[in-house]
Amino acid sequence: MLSRLASLTLLVVLTLVGTGCSSTFYRRQADQEANCLVDEKAIPAEGVPGEYRIDLDPRSRMFDPFDPDCEPMPPDDPTSARYLECVDGKRGSSDWRKLPKTSFVDNPTWQDYLPRDEAGKIALDQKAAMELALVHSTDYQRQLENLYLSALDVTFERFRFDTQFFGGSQIVYQNDGSARGGESTLHVAPSSAAAGPSISGNRFRAETLTATGGEFVVGFANSLVWQFSGSDNYNGSSLIDFSLVQPLLRAGGRTVVLERLTIAERALLANVRIMERYRRGFYVETITGRSAGSGPSRRGGVFGGAGLEGFSGVGSGGFGSVGGGGGGVTGGAGAAQAGGFVGLLQDQQQLRNQRANVAALRASVAQLEATFEAGRIDRFQVDLARQALFNAQSVLLQQENGYKASLESFQTDLGLPPELEVVINDPYLDRFNLLDPELETLKQDIAIVLDTLRTRREERREAIEANRPVAGNIEQDVEAVVVAFADLSQAITTRIAEVDADFVKLDEVLPQRRESLEQLISRTEVIQAEIDTSLLSVSRLDDYIAGRREEMERLRATLTETQEQMTGFAQNPPGDLDARLNKTIELLSVASSELLELSLLQASVRLESVTIDPIEIQPEQALAIASAYRRDWKNARASLVDSWRLLKFNANDLESDVSLVFNGDIGNVGQNPFNIQDDNSSLQVGLSVDAPITRLAERNVYRQSLIEYQQARRGYYQYRDGIYLGLRNTLRQLRLDEVNLELRRAAVQLAISQVDLTQLRLSEPPQPGETAEFGNTTARDLVQSLSDLLNVQNDFLSVWVDYSVQQMSLEFDLGIMEVDSQGMRVDIGVPYTEYLNNLPVYPSDLYPGMGGAPSDETQDAMEVLPTAAPLLRDADIEAEPMPAEPIEVPTLEEMPILEQPAEIEP
């Protein structure tokens, strides 16, 4: 009776256990294990534990406010929804109607957290753009999820070596008819689904896989039968069994058994490293438009989503044929257009330059109109300037349209919809506002007033000649302008002070400019291109700055005189209306001309204040730094070793199957299922041998792995060559930009002088004895000078931006870029050559084919580079370097000549 009670109690416990845990429990358990594994690998990967989580920020558009284990149904297509109700004439599941539904796909409240200004627009600087990118970018989230899935693969591979427990029960009531005996029984027996691979019918089972390939299984089976008819008897039986199978050759040994776990662990380390690199590349991509490169990739989970199931040791990632895991337009003599956030800033500055060009052309057309009225120029030249104005306005419209398209594309890259109103506001390129916007606005206002007064004067002249009333009150208009002379005088004073401040900023950077020029003048590129070295002369720079100071003092004196004339005219204007009108136009024309000179002078001063930090590092030094600091290069070395290990892994399949087999069992005696006695037991020990008679498939796999290793070797040194090629190209472009920036600076200086000369030519009165008419090319020269100024301004801007982008790319390609918790780049604060101190280098990567030793020329270029042995980076492992005996490579004469094999007869 007690045995029956114990059996029934056990049955109840099994029923309760069989209900299992909730999906929430399993989800949280998976998160905890995966996060712990990622944090575990973060330290040897030189990362920060706790940095990478797939949990979404509640501010994110991707955030799901619903219970992840009970997701509501998203909006469905009405036509497709019919198949949930009825499919092929069969009524669909009622769950689709009962489960909750939502009308949202993205987070319904995510826009409440956007950084908006007073006008309700989303204002972005570099920091805000990066913050939004990290919160809303689907690409960045996908990389985090790939890293998470890679950690899940490790949990499964580790689980394979844990002690695993299995259990199940089967309750069957059976009633036979009288023709079959009329028996009625209740069976409580092991479930066939719980039976182990070695012992059939086990109900409770514990299995363990050892690191050498041994499979140890311990099981307990219990069967209870109640007879409800006839004798109404009871029968119970129990069995404890065990089995140990240890392969000795094929499929045995740590080399084979631990391979999947080793690959999963190394793959997770590689993914944490590549995520660290991707995080930095994501900053570069968001700010400059350069691709961040590939992120983490899941090597496992291809077959069934469980670890490295399906791993074959060949093919892509070891899974056979199954795969594993903004440029711009060059303009003029400048450099390529940047992308990303900096590209938008560059577009903004080019738009400002284009607007300034349109304003200058509009003022020039007004000035040419006045000159035409004075009979000093023909109508053709006026029309030529007007046509240039129309073309410039058309270009401005196209650029504004292109900027809007680029801005909306940038928004979608951040994860924002294109319909949001976004404004880019960042002072990064403010130094290229060579033409002060406030001064340009003042000049435009004067040009509009001048154009209005000249028009009113012409209308007055025509009305008097036609003996008809003059339209409007011109006297009142003149009075309004005269009253505004006080404000104009104050504005001129403010603009002079602004130019004085620009001179102060120039004085601060002049030492750096002089040092940069001294370095550039001896550059090989300068000598080979036969560039006029006087352009890079420090004395020329000093003379030019001295000339600008003299010009500033002259302009200060003339503007002061003009201000005094305005004040005197405002205090004592002439009584005659025509005299007041003509004098007002004269004073405004003089002020407009002098302000034009002031703006060009200010542009020259600001132009000289733009500097860069020269980078003095040799390609060999850059390669050495990259070989030690680039995380993807570390992964490339590890991947090559992974391919090499597979040679031993696949060679194991060519061996014989030899296994030690040891198993036994012990059962109960009598009707009591718990009365287990040793006399009811059995023990077996044996040796299982299977000779390698048929190994053709294994032979082919082994040969394939040999070829794939050779391919991996070639791929590795091609990878190294690709890195070196990229570094050399980047350094060459940086050196080119350093020289080209000075050439473009000189070109802008000349363009400013040309505009100054052509503008002054129009305002000069005719000299005694000379004709009052201008030449036939006056307007064309003016238009061309303004166009040249626009082009060289944009070229100068593009060279500086390209230098900044290339410098950022170099830092990323060297592997030394650092970003803070907000994803923003942190200034390293030291010269790049500082990273060569105590550098663990890999001579075979730096000097391939040279036995790990540099040539005399290369060594001279790398005096500060030590030749230390590679250092272990894993903080958890301390090991002595394994000595490797040198391998003598035979010469060509020593290599054996392979004979042609004889033909094989069919």
C-alpha cells in the first residue's frame, strides 16, 4: 500500500513539474546568460562591460510598449486577413480574433522626446545627431541583436557539456472487450519520447558529455500497472541503468569535441571586438558619411537555431555552402564632398556662398544699371550681368532642393521619418563664413535703397520732362533715408569692430600658420609638382598680413570720413530736393563701395585664420599601429588560426571508430518498485571497432579543408595589403590636402582681389583726358570674378573638410579612435607617434616575405618603432609564449620534382 501511495505521489509531482516555466522566465533567463557572456568577453576585447544591451530606450521609435511575451496583433492587410478567418474552406483559429490588437507599428509616443526648438523644429548639432542615431537607428540595433544571438550560441555550446536532465511520464487507461479478455488496466509508465539514445524507456535521465567525447548516461525508469478487473492486482517495476561510451580515435579527444565550443567562444570575442569597432565606425558614418563597415555576425544558429548545430568544418564559417555571418562629387580643384552630418554642414556653407554670390550679382546689376544711365556702359553688358544673376538664382534653387533631399535622407539614416522638420545648427564650419552674414545683409539693404532711390529719381526726371505730376512722395522717401543715416553709421562702426576682432583671431593662429608653411615648403610633393614656393613663404605671409593691416587703416579712415559726411548731411541737408536726392545717392554709393572693400578685407583676414593640424606619421608607422590596435585585424588573425585548426578537426574523421563501451543496470525485486537489489543487476564492458574502409566523403572534406586553409592564408595577407593600401592612400590624401589648402587659399586671395578691382573700377570717375565709357569686357570681368570667388571658396572649403574627414578616417583605420558613452569621438590629445611606444608588433605583418626583419630604408623610417613580441590580450589567461622551432624553407633546387602519375587503367 505504501508503495502505491509513493507512486501516486510521484505521479502528482511529475504532473506539476510538467507544466514548465512561463515564456517570460525563459526570455529573462536567456537575456541574463547572454548579457553575462557579452560582459565576460568585453574585458579581453578592450571594451566596457554592460555597454551592449538589446533593450530599447523608451524614447526610441523602435521601442515596443507592449508585453513582449503577449504581443498584440499589428495592422493587417484586409484581403490577407480573410485567410485567418477561413483558409481552404477550413475555419481558422479563434486565437486571432481573441488576441489583443494594436494600430501602431512604431512607438506611439516616441516623438514626445525629440529635441525641438521654440519653433517646434528638431534642432541638431553633432552631439544631438549622434544621440538620435544611437536611440533610433535600426542598423545599430541590428548589430546589437547579432551580438546577442552570438552569445546565445555560446550558451548552447556550453550547455552541451553540462549535466542535462530529462523526464517524462505516460498515463494510459486501457479497457478490452470480452473477446479480448475483458481486462481493464491503468498504466503509469515511461514516455517513449523521454527514452534516451542508449537505454530504451528511461523516465528520468541525466546525461553528460565530457571534454574528450565521452557520453555518460544515468537513468531511472518506473512502471506501475493497476488491474481493475479479475484479480484486481497491482504490478510495479523499477530500473536504474547507466552507460558510458568513450571514443578513443575518431570523434574522440579534445581537438574534435571542444571545437564547436572553442569556435563559439572565439566568435563571441570577435563579435564583441567588431562591435567595439562598429560603434566607432557608426560615429564616423553618422558624422562623415563613410560606411561603418560590417558589424557582428552570427556564426551559429543556421540549423535549428541551436548553437553550432550543422557545423561541418568546411565552407563558409564551417557550415558548408551556408554563409556565415558617402561618397561625393569632386568639384573644381578642391576635394570630394563629405557625407553625413558634416556633408550637410558643407552644403549649408555652399548655400551661404551661393546666396552671397546672388546678392553680389544683384548689387552689381544695380550698379551697372546706374552706370548705363550715366552713359558709361552699353545695354549688352547690363544684360550679361543680369543673365548671370538669373543663372545664379537658378543654381541656388537647385542647391536648396538638393540640400532638402540630403537632409531627409540623413533623417531616415538616423531612423527618423522624412516628414519631420529638422534644422542643422552647428558651429563646426562657421570659420568659413568668409563673408560676414550681417555685413552682407547691410550691403544688400543699402543696395535695395539705392536701387529704389535711383528708380524714383529717374521717374521724377521723366515726369518733369513730360510735365506731369510725380508719383509718390519722393521727398518723404529721401527724408526717411537721411534719418536712417544715424543707424547706418552705427552699423558701420559695429562692422569695423568685427573686422578688428578677426585680426585678433588671426594673430592667435599666425604662429601655427608659420610653422605649417615651414614644413610644407620642403615637401617632396611641392618640389615634384614645381609649385611656386613663394606661395608657401613665411615672409610672403607676413607681408600679406601687413598689407591687410594697412588696408584696414585706410578703410577705417575713409569709412570714418563717410560717417562724418552722413552726420553733417543729416544735420544740415540742402533745401533743394534734387540736391538732397543726389547727395543721398552719392553718400550711399560711397558707403556701399567702402563696405564692399571692408567685406573683402574681412574675407581675406578670415581666410588666413583657417588652419589645420599637420599629421607627421610614416606609412610604416601607421601600419604598425594598426596591426596592434585594430580590433578587426586581431579577429583576422584569430580567423586564420580557426581555419588552421580545422585541418586537425577534419583529419580526425579519417581515423577508425574505436570506442570503449561500459554500461549496466540494476532493478527491483518483487512488486515493490523501490525494493532495488544488487542481485538483479547486469554489467557490460566492451570495445567497439569500425575500420576506416569507406572514407571517401571524409577524404573530400579533409581535402577541402586543406584548400580552404590555403585560401584563408591568401585572404589574410590580402587583408593586410588592403589595410596598408588604405592607410597609404589616406596619408597621401592628407599630405595633398595640406598643400592644396594653401594653393586654394592663394586662389581665394586672388579672387577677392579680382572682385575688389572690378568693383572699384565701376565706382571710379573718369580720369582727365580719358573716355568716360568703360571697356566692352567690364561686366564680363565683374561676373567672372564673382563666379571665380564662389568656386574657389567652395574648393577651399572642400579641401579643409576633406582633410578633417581623412584625419577622422585615419584615426578610425589605425584603431585608436575612442568614443564616450554618448557615442561622441574623444580627442586622443597626443600625436599618433605616441602609440608606437612599447608597441606589440607583428613583424611578419609589417615586413612580409622578409623574415620579419625590415630593410635598412624601412628601419630608418621607423626609428621609434620597437620590435617587441606579440603580447597576450586576454586578461583571464596568463601563459608563456610557446617556443616555435624555425622551419627551413627549401630552395628551388632542393625542392623535389613531382613525377607525372601513370595513367590508371579503367
